[in-house]
Amino acid sequence: MTKLIVFFVTFVGKKDFMQISQITDTLESFAPIALQESFDNCGLLVGNPQCEATGVLLCIDVVENIVDEAIASGCNLIVAHHPLIFRGIKKLNGKTYIERCIEKAVKNDVAIYAAHTNFDITRRGVSHRMAKLLNLHNIRILSPKKDILCKVVTFIPYDYLEKLKVAVAQVGAGHIGNYDSCSFSSSGEGSFRALEGAQPFVGEAFTLHTEQESRVEWILPTYILDNVLNTIKSTHPYEEPAIDVYPLANKWDNYGLGVVGELTEERTEKDFLLQVKDIFEVKAIRHSPLLNKKIRTVALCGGSGADFIADAKRSGADIYLTGDITYHRFFEAENSIVIADIGHFESEQYTKEIFYEQITKKFPNFVVRFSEAERNIVSYF
């Protein structure tokens, strides 16, 4: 994996000039900010989105030498996984590395952007990248996202149904798993009476009117609800279309934290852990007692994943890879799974490749660099 990163670092082409917002919009089209956890602080933390972007520096954490590297390399946008500003800043007097980074970035017109839990939760995000490196297949979400889906229902004359379905699908409603344009419609009869001041599409004022209509419904994430409602209103022929919105308790099985997958062939626990050490460049793996069983099903979660041990056990995984496992959490293995702490930085370091791919796919000739100065803050004696 090291050779791959070096290749990406050195492969930068001719500069294209654009606004910083164009870069950040590209990242957010892949992982919308609305997906972030409630405690998080994703997005543009420092800088003006309308400023011209001269280059992008990619890293996991923003520290002072990263800001220095951005300045020296001519990159005025840093894209990091972890937010530099996580809690409120009440003073800027240079006493902490966070304050010094902000001051230096502002003085040198360097913008700082964080793409954190939205990239953990989105499809093909952080944990998916870990699974790809381990060559897992049959990938599914370990802890699906909850309380983010809703159902929208409206009623429309038959002749306008298809036009509406196409328009609503184009703004993202009805995207379920590997299918899009999903909807359901049924026939019925609507009735209404236009009052003073109304301009009815069908029927006469002050006269009860009945119309053969289709009831049509879509499932969608709540963060696109406003766009969907506006699209329905602008496409619907009625002056006052009836629209219902229902919150759903469904889990969003294609989005969430962590993944579970299968190895192409069984491995011994020790052989698998040696492979993990090599791929993720881990100096030492802390783990619960080995069970002397073959490894076939692997659960994993980039970053701090202790809260998903129970999910890993329910998934039937033989081993769970994550970071930041405290002493007492290892007892939760209970001889039914191996819990392996491979380190927070180690598990998330390849998130930078996702940033790189999304930006260069949209802007192939723009300067995008991996940080060469970044180091894991955790050392091993």
C-alpha cells in the first residue's frame, strides 16, 4: 500500500483554478454533511468557500506542520478526516495547537475542511475501504443508520403521474440499495371544492369536484426532503397539491457505521492478524484471547468502534477489527469473537484515498496531494 500512496502523491497534473466550494461540494455529493453524527463538526471549518482554490492537501489530522506543508506546497485547502475544531473555541491566543493552526491558516489564507462521520456512514466510506483492502466480499453494514428515512405521499391526475415520478427520482427519492426510481402508485378518487381566490386546475369554483387520481409514494432520506417537496410542488399541476410526510422507523441498511464481510477463504487467526498488521502497517495489535478457530466472517469499523462490539457479535463475525478499545471492553468478547484493536490512525489512514478519488474524478487536472509530513501521533516504544 505504501507504493500506491507514493504514486498518488507524485501524480499531480496541470492546475485548474476553481472555487473552494466546488471541491467541498464534490466531497459532500459523495458523503452529505447531513449524514454526520449529532456530536460531529464536519464541513468547512476555516476559510471562505468563494475563494479560489490553488491546491488540496489531504490528511487525517490537522496539526501545525500540516498547515506549514500546505503553505509551502501552494495548497490553500486542507481536507482532513478529523475536525480541527470539535468543541467551541472561546479564545484565539495561541495556547493550544488548535488555536495556533487556526491563526496560521487564517493569516495565510488556507481553508480547512473536515470530512468525518459522514465519510464513516456513507456507502463506500471508511470501513468499506478497510474491507476492500482485506479483499472481503458480501459486504453489509454493521450498524445501520436509524431515524433518517421518511415516506412522502402525494395524489396526482393519471396523465401527470409519469412526469412527476421522473422529476422526483432525479432529486434522489426512491433510491433503495442498488435500485433507484423506486415508487408505488395506486388508483383512487380525489375530491375538493375551490373557494374564493382559488384558480383550480380542474373543476369549477364553489362546486364539489371529483377527479380520478394516482396515489404515489417514495421512501427517501430526510436530508433531501425539502428538495423533494419543492420538486413535487413545481411539477404538480394542482395549485394546492396534497402532500403527506411520514417518519419511518426503518433502519437504512445501506448506510451506517462499520461493515461485515467474508474472506474468500478461511484463515487461521494468527495468519489473518499478520495480514492485518501488514496491510494497515500496525506496530502491535491488542486483542482478546484467540479462540483457535478459523476466520471467515470479519466485522470492522474505522476509528473508535468499541460501541459496536455487540453488533459485531450479532453479525456472526469471527473477529472484529477497530480502534480505541479500552481494557474492560475486551471482556465483552466472551469467548465468542476475537476483538482486535489495530489503532485509530491505522484503521482510518486510507480515508485519504477516498478524498483523492472523489476530487480527481471530478477535477482530473487539479493539484491534489497526500501529506508527506503527517505521522501517527501514537508511538510505540
